[in-house]
Amino acid sequence: MPNSVLEAIQAGIWDYEPQNTETNDYESTKALPGSDEKLAVLANRVREGLPLWHPGDRRTYDDRERG
């Protein structure tokens, strides 16, 4: 079984879904959407086989919405 989406694609498994992961098992990010920092966090999640999105991730540029 692949450990990440990248491994699944390399193996030709096109319907791969990562295992369910509790949100407290990985950290959210306050990085701005579209920033190099946010893209690095998302890339690392893919490599680690984690869900791409975390409910606590910053989703807007509005500082009032920061957690």
C-alpha cells in the first residue's frame, strides 16, 4: 500500500485515498494562501501521506481570520 499520493500515482493507483488522519495528528498552518511557505507545507503533507487540507489552515488574506 502506498504511503502518499505520489507513491500511488507512480504505482498507477489512480483512486488512492490517504488513511483518515485526525486533525490533531498534524499541524495547521497560518501561512498565506498561495505563498511559498503554504506551498511548502502542502508539498510536505503530500510527501508524508497526510490530508492536503487542515481545518485550521489559514484560508484568506484577512488578518482578522487568523486563528
